Amino acid sequence: MNRKWWKESVVYQIYPASFMDSDGDGIGDLQGIISKLPYIKDLGIDVVWLCPIYTSPNHDNGYDISDYRGIMKQFGTMEDFDELLNKAHDMGIKIIMDLVVNHTSDEHPWFIESRSSADNPKRDYYIWRKGKNGGPPNNWESYFSGSVWKYDETTDEYYMHLYTEHQPDLNWKNEQMISEIDEMVRWWLDKGIDGFRFDAIAHIVKAEGLPDAPDPNHLPYVRAYTLFSNLEKVHTLLHNLNEVLEDYDIMTVGETSGLGPEQALNYIGDKRKELNMVFQFEHMQLDSAAGGTGKWKLMSWNLLDLKNVMSKWQTVLHGKGWNANYLCNHDQPRSVSRFGNDKEYRVESAKMLAAFLLTLEGTPYIFQGEEIGMTNPQFPSIKGYRDVETLNYYKQALESSTPLNAIMESIWKKSRDNSRTPMQWDDTPNAGFTEGEPWLGVNSNYPKVNVQHAIRDEHSILHFYRNLISLRKQYDVFVYGAYKLLLPLDPDLYVYTRTLEDEKLLVILNFFERTPVFELPEELKAQAPELLLSNYEVEHDDINSFSLRPYEARIYRMK
């Protein structure tokens, strides 16, 4: 089975600004996280992934780092971090950091030096080019719209930024810069952290010569994914970085958009010596149109497509690599609002999605609030939103005469702020998150949807998560069992088995509010079923044939 602690772990992702505020300034902080460690422990969590807490001017919520070895003042101090690390470790909880090495902040000392003159020793730490034909060096489009190039008067050149103009891309051809990154990574690992999530790691290598992207539609700028994503030299650089990482017993996960499972094995194959696992995006794009602004063009997702994507990742990686499973994170909408029903069947569908997440092969990642069924907030106007990507889309869509109601409909469904609203702890003002004015509005449903309410209700989503995590720790088949899809063409039911030697799980999930009938396949009829968990009361358990209720989930152990 090639046992590893990070395969057997359940990860809880914390977005620090929105988790818990200890000092009343409206922004979550490290002391707030420390105060909630017992809650995290009670849930059954093994690893906490912290979104960036480094010193940052916060143009992109901490993903623009100005000091890799400092803590953002609004989050606390390095002493607070050390306290968090020690107390988490005392409770048996590991901490992994979110590390951004594709780019820095434009306020990082490296970039301040780099832009000061064309012959500065740190000039080549970043990607600088002369303009072309009176404009940018090429036609690549930024993730947040517009050109990836920003003109800088000081030296009459442009610097590259795949994200905001405040996030200049590092030049991974510069050996001295790489050496400084290695040294910084070792510094954090020596401090005792338990691993890294590498942000945008697939983009650290750009196409040789930085050529224009094909532009058949004559657009001003073009999304040039193939020219800066998953290029071959990324693997050389990661292999070299791994020479630092392998000195420590840690876990690593990379953010790698734009690849399938076969390509993923180039990052995570057991013999590659690069990363332990990667986040894939194929299931996150099932409700998006193709193209640059495709995220905002609303489409319905299809269960057959979801089954196809997830089954592909489950089977191709089995025995060769390891999956990182998630349905929601800081960049994605709330899972119950996207894949479930966040109104009439919020509780049932959130439990069903939990059963899905926790029974796949791979390490499950739970995003804060997912365990209580938090939903997209649907703020009435753009004034409620803070996310730079959302604000840029709103401005661009207005300029292209998109109707306001259509713009807001897209934002309500797809904005990154949907998952960034403050954690809902109780029914007191601001959901118990802060005594001040929260940096981002609290979802109006907090009087009903909150941790305090969930703890008191033995049938809550929270208790369902606890039970699932407990089962995962009890039975190796949850972790190491091979996945096999059943009923691949059923439009309502997602059914699969997990098999490890003579142990087998049968997972039956109804993804909609329809009531389809499940018929037990012949191959399973000789085995005695034991119902481990369900999100409805099961009184007459005839597994051979039964009608499922809306969003019903059942997990059987077949003996």
C-alpha cells in the first residue's frame, strides 16, 4: 500500500482573514486560529493548510508576498505563529504553509531593487523586456484581464505579471534567485512546519522567447496557457527543489491547472521525486465555458461529466500517484451552492457531498465552513465584494454592455468571495467572527447556519463529517482501496466501490432531488452488506432494490 501519513490525513484549509478575529479589527488572525484548535481537533483533522500569512500589501489577499520570512501585521507576529505551530503539534495537528514562488509583491525588496535600474544585480530576478511596436512585448492576457505586461518608466521596459500588476513574476532562470528560494524554504522547514502547498507552481516556466499566442479572433490580448503552464522545465526545477524538501518528513501539494491525470503523474509519480500530489481543476471547469472569461459564462454541470472526470483521476493515479480531493477552496464557490442544493436540501446535499469527498481515494481537503454547510452569500450589489478578480470582471462586463442582472448572477455563482465570507461560529452579531466591522460581509444566514447550532444538533452536517472522518481512520479501505465506477450512464446516481484485499465499500450517492431506484449489481449480491453511514434514517434496509430520497447518500461495507 506504500503507507504515508499524508495519504491517511484529512486536511482542513484555513483562510486566515476570515476564520476567527481575536482583537476586534474585523480581520481574522493567528490568535483566532489558536483559539479554535480544539474545534479543529474535535472534527478529526490531521493537517491544517494555512493560506498565506506572510508580510504582504494585500493586493491579492496575501498571494502577493513582500517578505517570505515575516508575518502580516494584521495576522499577528512570528511569536504568534510559533505558538500556533507548537500548540497544533501538541494536539497532533500538522501545519502546512501556502507558498507563492511564481511571483512576489511589487513591494518585495528584490523587486524594488530589480526595477531601480537595468543593471541592478537583482534585475534578472524578474522578467523584463523592451516593448514591441509601441506596445507590450507580447499579446498574453493576465488571469485578471488585460496584458501580462506593465510598463515601468524608470528603465523604459515592461515586467511580466500573470496575475495583478502588483505581482511581478519571478525569473526561474536566475540561479541566485532560486538559491534564495531554496534557503527560505529550508528556513521554514527548520522552524518545524510540516509541508507546503505550492501556489501557481505550474507557471514558473514560460515558453522560450516569450512568443505571441495564436490570435485567430484578433483580440487585444490572448490567454496563453500553453505558453506558461506545465512546461517541461518545471519538472527539472521541482526535482531540484525536492533535493531540499526530501531532507524532511513533510507533505507537498501543487496547484496545477490545465492538466489531466497522465500529465499529473509527471509531477507526482512515485519515482519522479517532485511533489506528493497536485490539485486538478477539471471538475472545477464543468460549469464554465471555454476561453478567457469562460469562468463567468454560466453553464450547468452534468453528472456524467463529473463521473468521467473523477473516475479518470481515480483510476489513472491508482498505484502510481496520489489524488488531492476537494470540492471547494478559497478560489472556488461554496460546494453546497455549486454541486448541491443550498436551499430546500442544504443539509442533505451537504452531507451527500461530504460522503463523496471522504470516500474517494486520495487526501481529502475540507475548506473552512464546508463542514457546516456554509453557502454562497449573494450580496445585493458589487459594493459587497472585495476580490480583485471579481471587481475586474464587473468593470470589464459593464464596459462590454453586459446587463447588470447577468453580471451579478455570474458573481453570485462564481466569485472567489463566495467562499471567503467570515466563518459562522454562532448566532451573535457577525456570526461570532469579530466584535468589530468584518473586512468582508457575513452571510445573512448565519443565525441558522453556524458551528454552535451544528454542535447542538446530533443530526447536523458537522456531526456527519466527524463520523465520516472517524470511519476513514477506522478502515484502511477508505484510504487505500481501489476505486471502481458502477452505473456509469446513470444520470442521477454516482455509485462506486472501493476494494482493498477482502474489504469492499459500496458508495451510493444521489446527486439530485429526484428519487431514482438503485438496483444492486449482480457481482455484489453474494456479499453481506453492513450500512456504515447514511444521511437519512434507513429503516428497511433491502439493498437489492430501493428508491433513493433527494440527495441521499449511503456507504456500505460489503463482507
